[in-house]
Amino acid sequence: MKIGTKDFDEFVKEVQAFHGNIAPGVVAGGIMVDLAIKHLPPGILFDAVCETGHCLPDAVQLLTPCTMGNGWLKVVETGRFAVALYDKYTGEGMRVFLDAAKLRDFPEIRAWFLREKRKEDQDMGMLLDEFRRAGGGIFTISPVRMSPAFLEGKKRKKSPIRICAACGEAYSASLGNPCPACRGEGPYVVEH
Amino acid sequence: MKIGTKDFDEFVKEVQAFHGNIAPGVVAGGIMVDLAIKHLPPGILFDAVCETGHCLPDAVQLLTPCTMGNGWLKVVETGRFAVALYDKYTGEGMRVFLDAAKLRDFPEIRAWFLREKRKEDQDMGMLLDEFRRAGGGIFTISPVRMSPAFLEGKKRKKSPIRICAACGEAYSASLGNPCPACRGEGPYVVEH
């Protein structure tokens, strides 16, 4: 099986290097992204959305030009294990999800996916064998259209920069005044 | 100048390959992440937080084991151009921000950072020269402690999986019932 231009085992090595371990979710994600790309019209510029922040963003970042930092990849948390790639101009695209109804012959994938087994009880060799055997067969793919609200949210222009009167740091003026961190929304313990 | 184990120019090439273009924000981010790592106690396991989703997450993903998909990297949007790396057990770490007060001798960086120039008017060669010359000198670094609320939020266990009665897909049961997508929170136009 190929994932993008790579052999399955080569992709698994890249998952290990980027993600830090061979997470089944990134391996599954690789097959999903590959499937979606194959179903898009060739040559279009596409963006990506993951419906969970777990694992899937890394598959997208390994296999497409879309990253978190360049804004072509977004996470919209629906809790479903799904990824969509869509034409960035029309919003038309393909969505792929791991389909629990198709896992009867893949008990190790099923146990991982439905969280029926603890991580330490998973058999990675068996999992990878099942992914290799399953290929695209455990996923469901269908066309989607991105909502105008979602596309509008992505188009927002970069706001002017303001120096926060409270902390003295530059920040996006559109986020209010003072900056969100000085309104208590930062991730740190603030010491006075 | 070195960024991690790489020469500056080699890092810039990696930015181009991963991010899709030589974004000044990812180049600056590389220097910031490198600075933060050098100020952490050696050998600790660290996590990362970016205070903006623009560019900085890609610098973290290029230079550390922290990715969006493995959960070791989070974005908390304060709109400030800052990144913090912190000990994942104690929450103690180092925060680095690009300091507008230190940009007097770096007019091209200043114009980019404060959005005083349109993208098409930026001189990439001059920008990179200034980053090379500035090194760590345009940043301010200080120790931080992550808030208990932030650390608690990260520790949340993975929830059980439920099949949504509305769409039939598996999703994280903790997100409510039916799944968020079936409550209208998904990114697609839903067709009936």
C-alpha cells in the first residue's frame, strides 16, 4: 500500500519521527488524507479541516502543504475521527471518516478506535498489519461543501498591531483592549 | 547563527519546505524556540504553548518533539507573538516574545512585525539579513509558571467513544449528545 508517494512502512517511519511515536491515529489519518486527495480534482489548491485535534492534524501536516502555522489547516472539534480537504475557492471537497461499521474484520483497529483496550494492551504489530490489509476499506468518503460561516471566518484579514498599555507587548488590536493575556485569559500564573 | 543544530540558512530552507514559504514569523519563531530551549534545564521533558496560531506553531513543530497532533503543543490566543516551553510535570518554563522596543536598528523587521508594510512591499533578503544580524537581541525572555487551570485542561483523559444516534459516526462521548456536528457546530453545509 502507498500513502501519497510513500510506501506504507516509510510513512510509518515519518509518523514516528514527527509525532514522536507510531500513533494508530496518525497512521489511519495518513490513509484518510491519501484517499481524500485521490478523490479531489487534480491540481486544485486545497485547505484542510480536522474534526479532532488528536493525531489527525499531524497526518495532514505530513502529507499536504497545510499546516497549523500557515492557516491552511484548521481544527473544528466535533469529536468525530474525520478529515476534509476542500477547494479553497469554492469550498467543495471530500470528507473521509473512519467508519466503525466497517471494522468487523479488523478487531485490533476496532479495539483501538472504540477505546475498548488500554494503550498498553494494544498490539502495534497487529494494528499495523490490519491497517495494511484494510487500506481504504474501513473508511467512508463523501463530498462536502464548507459552510459560508466557516469560509468567512478563515478570510478575516490580519488586524493592525497595537502595543498593550498593560503589558507593553505588541498584539492583534482586534482582540480587544487591553490584550487577552492582561484580561486574565493567558495560560500563566501572573505574579504581581 | 545556529537554530537548534541547524545553520540559519538550512533552517530557512526547512521553513520553506514545511510552511510553504519563507514566512518571517516562522523564522523569528525558530530563533525564539532555540532561545527558550537554551534557557531550560537540560534533559527535561517540555511542552509548548504559542500565544498566536500564526506562524509560531510551525517553528515549534520544526524544532521540538511537540506537535498539534500529539498534544504537546497548544495555542492559547492572546494575540501576542510569544512562545513558552515548560516542564510538563512542574509547569515551570521560559517564555520568549518578540520585543517591539528592541527593533530600532531593524527597520525591516519592525515594518513587518507592526504591519506597517504590505506583504508585497517587504524585502525578504533584507528581512533575513536583519534576523541573522539580530539573533536573540530582539527578543525578551523570562521565566513563567503555567496556571493550574491550563495544566488541568491538558490532563483531561480521553473520553469513551459513542456512536452518535443522529449521524451514526463514532465520537467522543464527553462532547454531548448528539455529537457537536449534529448540533450544528460542524464546518459543513448540511444537506437534507
